[in-house]
Amino acid sequence: TCCCLPVFPPDAPKSPSVSVSPSGEITEGTSVTLTCSSDANPAATYVWYKRNSQPLSKNPQLIFSSIQSSDSGQYYCTAVNKLGSTLKSITIDVKYAPKPPSVSVSPSGEIKEGTSVTLTCSSDANPASAYVWYKINNQTPLSTDSQLSFKSIQPADSGEYYCTAENRLGTSTPTNISVDVKYAPKPPSVSVRPSGEIKEGTSVTLTCSSEANPAATYVWYKTNGRTPLSKEPQLAFRAIERSDSGQYYCIAGNTVGRKTSEYTSINVKYAPKSPSV
């Protein structure tokens, strides 16, 4: 009797099977191996490609020692022998924690009081991020959306804001943005120093102040006078005279607007002059 080994006829590769190890979700930074196998006679050789790229491996296995988000995509394994070739594809979806967000302001440019302003936070993440907005030194969330909107922004809204992006794989480092609300001067206040009775020959200073952003510039006038008396916050009389009695006002202005103060009355007291006979 004769014992003969079975003889298999030559055959082109069958459609390959592709496996991923480890199985389950693929997270950034882990080691991942794709394995391609095909029944063929003679034995197949293998080539791995990523869509629209050059060959990545000419082995049955394609190994990622530390897979990155950029490695997501569609991969192809070809099994080839002298009788033919066949192809199999697999999609790799790498999950990763949010990258540091980028933030933007709309509209761009100078922010003026009373306008509508939107801050937008965006982060690359898989699965998609959820967002939280905060103001510096305030732990209360202002928004749990990618956008933080001000319908009519106010000076008190100036400050430093930051957003964080998070998904089930982690939370990003925060990204800050500074908001500087420009506004016209508020109604100016005027003070007189020294306070109390004003006597002829004494030193007297009127001071104008107004909250504004950018800072206000000031101009002083006397009623019924068109000539500016001072272009400083202070109007100073080194030795005030009776002719300086009257009503004064200041105008505070900046690039956004201007405001005029209420009138301040100055009444200079003086001793009797020598009587005329």
C-alpha cells in the first residue's frame, strides 16, 4: 500500500479576512495591530495601504506602536500570488480626548457696550466634545454650550474668560480669551478743593472725573465762553479772583462718545473795597 499526501490545486487568494488586536474601542496612544490572512496556493504575500497613500507594510501585520488620531481612516490589505490578487478594507476610528480648544470672538475687532458678542470654543475630539465656559475667578459655569453669547454686552462683562472641552476620555487644558468692552464716558462728576467757602486770593482746583474705556480726555469751559480753559482733568486757580465767579462745566470724551457734566457754581467771597465818596 502507498500513503500519499493530498495535493491541492493552485488557487488565487480568497478574499482576505482582517482582524484588529486588541478588539473593541481603539484609543489614542495604545498599541494596535491589523492582521490580514487569505487562503491561497501558493501562499499569498500581503501589502497594506491607507487610502490615498503609499504602501505601509508588506507583511501580514500592520502595527501601530502608539496609534494617533491622525491614523484614523480606511486601510486596505491586498493578498497576492502568481494566480491573482484580492483586496479587503477596514476602517479604523481612533478615539481621543479633546485637544486644547481654540476660541474666537464674533464680530471681530473692537467690542462696544450694548452690542451683541459671541465667544466660540472648538476642540478636535473623538467622540465630540462637550464645552463649558467660565469667567476667571468665578467657578459658576456661564455656558455649557460651545458658544457664550452676550445680547447686549456691558462694561462689567470685561475680563478673562476660558473654556474647557471634555468627552469620556478626558478634559482639555483650558484656553483663555480676554474681553475688553469699550464704552463712552459716564456722566462726569466734578469736585471742588478745598471744599467750603471760596475766598479771593486762595488756590482752588476743580476736578472732573468720568469712568470710560478707553480713558476719557477732558475739556473745561465757563458758561457763555467758547474758549477751553483747560484740557486736563483739573482746572486750577492759583489765586482765584472775584471775576472767576460763575458756572463751570467739563466735557469728557473718548473714541466711543462724549458726556457733559452738570454745572458747578463758583462764588468767590471777597472783603469790601475802600468806599468811594
